[in-house]
Amino acid sequence: MPTHTSTILVVEDDAIVRMLIVDVLEELDFNVLEADGSEQALETLKDVNQHIDLMMTDVGLPIMDGRQLATEARVLRPALPILFASGYAETIEVPADMHVIGKPFSIDQLRDKVKGILGQ
């Protein structure tokens, strides 16, 4: 049975894309939490008993976009690393202490980006 060293919250409103990201991260031995949007993500982030090492969020979420979610997430968890996934990665502006990966991405790109952020 694999040992999960880090927990990643994946926020993606497209169920198929979310499933693929979750499957890849679990294959890489990460513990993965899922949220289908910002409201569900915020509920997970508010749970003080839930350890989260990284939040990976789509930029284009309904109701509250990924950047707004990141702002709220940092209020709740100031040191939480954040990785944005975007089809427009080359044009998205994010704070210097946050990260971006362009969609579509390969398994290797996702693995390298996540492990780099987590210092693994």
C-alpha cells in the first residue's frame, strides 16, 4: 500500500478533467482531495482538521474564479502553496509566490511541477 506523503486539494469544475488529474496524482502516491468548485474548496479549507500541502485550482471556475479562490484560501491558510492550471498559462498573471501549469499538461510536467513546489 503506498504511503501518501502530501495532500493536494484539486479544484476543477470539469468532472472529467478533475478525474484525470486526481488519477494521475494518486498514481504518483499523493493523497488527493477533490472540489468541483470554489464553494466546496472553501469548505474543505475551513476544516482545521484537514491537512493540505497544496491547492491546485483551475483558473476559470464559475461563481468565484481561481484567483479569487486563491485569495480566500490564503486568508484561511496563509502559507498554502497554490498551483493554477490554465489553458492560457502564458497570459495569466499570478502573484510571485504562486505557480502556474499550462493545460494541457503531461503526466511528467504535472509530476515535476508538483514535486518542485512541494520540495520533493
